[in-house]
Amino acid sequence: MAEALLYQHIVIKDTQTSHLSLLQHSLSTKRRPDGAPAGAWTRKITVTASLPDTLDLRAPYLRGLRDVILLCPNLESFCICGQPWSLHDNPETTGDMLKALPDHLRMCAWADLGEIVYFNLFREVCSFFSMLEHLRLRRFWGYDAEQVILTLPRLRSLSFTSWITIHRVSQWDLPSLVWLEISVESAVWLEELESFFFEHGKKLEFLQLVPGDLRPTLGAHRLYYIEIPLNFFRYFPLLSCFSVDPSWMRLGTVKGEIPAVPHENLTTLHILRPDPRHGPNNSCSEYVRSFFVAHQDLFPKLKVISFTINGEYIVVPMFYPWFCSGVRPAREELTKLGDGFSCVLIGHAYS
């Protein structure tokens, strides 16, 4: 059992080909009780190492990674992430490695590595699209000339950066999509994504907005804060949870906007940890008051505010006066809410 857990999720943290060779040897020579190689245990591979700087080192590393994938026939999740994209280094993922991914793959992610993968190549070699349920394209680079329409019949969750609008993303076939994360990297992201929202927003149940990954420009982040109109939620009639970092975003009015109407399904506001790149800004409690309490007639079913603190999911009822009034709760008040709460919540919500 211990050995099964050891190989169930493989995390590759460095780019030394010798380590990949040792991993290949273990996956191919060690056996399960039924005689199958140890690689048959593997369900998930996560690559956190940054790619080597030179082609001479990168090519054997990618070949080794491909060989590891081929030894894991039951792989369900593949995620490659590492250093943020650099203007001076645009490593390309080879088609061979994409072809090595199994047909039944359920989760695929290109997070922060900045790899260039041609959309045409991605579609042509990835036969697992019919089974894919989760796709993360936070650092997935393509080109304007590539107008590729992807068909993902089982995809339930999708994550991408707002620049993806240079492609025909609104025309992608996403009949099962219910969860969406957008990394905002453009001041006009809302206008650019409007066609996508009109096409796919009516199915969404969960929406998460996060600050973009672009590096600071002239000593300041490009998106110090953004404002969304009160009628923003009209795109998402089934939305039940809205997740956001309050340090960089606020709800407001836009000149000439369509009048907002009550949203009947939003029940949970999830607060992400503030992004330190944006510097001091409104506290979480101030954000909740200005965003939702001041416009509570627009969100009649909003009942709870949730946080994830130190890996623990914490829910605070909206009606607690100390949260919405801006008065810091005493330790005794937090104790009454249950064992899962602590003064960590005060720092998270009021700083």
C-alpha cells in the first residue's frame, strides 16, 4: 500500500536527466502484486521544475519526461508548471511529448512555464480531448494566425488568461463547462471576453477572477485595481459561487451601463488571499461592505463568505454584524462560531 501511494502522484522537481532515468527504471522494473509494472499505479504527474536554459539540455530532458509518461498507462492528470514566462526564453513543447499523453487523460495543465504550444499541434495530437474534464491554460502560448476551434465535450473546468481572446475561444465547443477561472492581464478584458460570456456564461456555476501573472512594469503592476459594473453578473444566471482577490478589484458603475437586476442564484462569495504585488488596498471586510452589503438587493440569496486559510476551508455567515459592520470580532466571538475558526481569520479579513 505504501508503495502504491508513492507512485500514485509523481512530482518532478528538477531537470536532471539522471533522476528521470532512475524514475524510469523504478516504474518499469518494480512490480505490483498482479505483476503489472509500478507505472500502472500512477494517476497524476506534476512537473514543477523549470525547463533547462539551453536546447542541448532541454531536448534530452523532454525525451526523458516523455519516456516517463509512456510508462504510466493509467495517467489521469498531467500538469507542467515552473518559472514565469520570460521574454528571452520561449521553450517549445515537442509534439512527441504531447503524443505521449494517454487518450483517457482527464486533467491537463500548462500553468506558469511559458511554453509555446501551437494550437493546431495541440488539437491534432491530443486525442484525449474527448475525455478531458479539466484544462488549465494559464501560460499556454499561441499565435494570432492560429484560429483553431477546440471541441471538449466533457470539459467541466477551464482556466485561461484574458489574452486568450486573440483566438476564437467563444466558438470552442464546451457543452459541459460549469467552472471558469480567468487570469486578468488586460485593462479591457471584460470587453474582449464579452462574446465568450454570452456564449458560455449561462452555464457557469463557479467563476474565479485572479490577478494576471505579468511582471511589474516601471515598478508597479499593470493592474493595480480594476472595476466591474453592477450588471456584470447578468452573463451568469446560474452562478452560485464568485471567487475573487479583493486587493485589486471592486464593484462599481460604468457610464451608460445596462441597469443591474437581482441575481437569484449567487449564494457564496469566496475571498482569495490578497496578492502582495498590488500593495495596500481595501481590506476584505471593506470590500464585502462596498461590494455586496451596499447592494444586497442585487444578491438576495448570498448567505456566506468563505476563505481557505492554511489549507482549511472556513465559512462565515453573511449576517454576522461584526463582519459587515467593519468592527473587528473578539476572540470570544470567533470561538462561538466553531473550532475551525481562529484569530487568523481576523488578519485575513481585516488587514
